[in-house]
Amino acid sequence: MSAVADIFDRDGDGYIDYYEFVAALHPNKDAYKPLTDADKIEDEVTRQVAKCKCAKRFQVEQIGDNKYRVSLQNASR
């Protein structure tokens, strides 16, 4: 399974995102790339949050076009 995951995880971040998945399934075609700026921003936000190794991770929720809310997971309210 690790060898298969390595094929899919092209950027080596430990996660397989949609674009890596599609690129691995269709190696002769260019991977689907986000078309709009909003798609690019959402993908980058998701990628950056996934890198977090903190004990209390941030939760990022999209609340509108190019608008996000950030909070700590398991934080008391």
C-alpha cells in the first residue's frame, strides 16, 4: 500500500488530493487543474491546513467565495 500511495502522492506531503488522484489514474493526460481563482485559493488553503502537525489543529471552513473562517478543533466555546 505504501508503494501505491507513493505513486498517487506526487508532492510527497503525505496526502492524496483530488488532482494527484486524477493524475495517477490518467497518466497520459494532464491532471485536472482548477480553473478559477476561487478554486485555486480553496485548493491552497486545503493544502496548507493539511500540513499542520499541531496538537490542536486549525479547522478552516469556507463560508463564501474566497471567504474562510478559522477556528481550533476541539476548542471550548
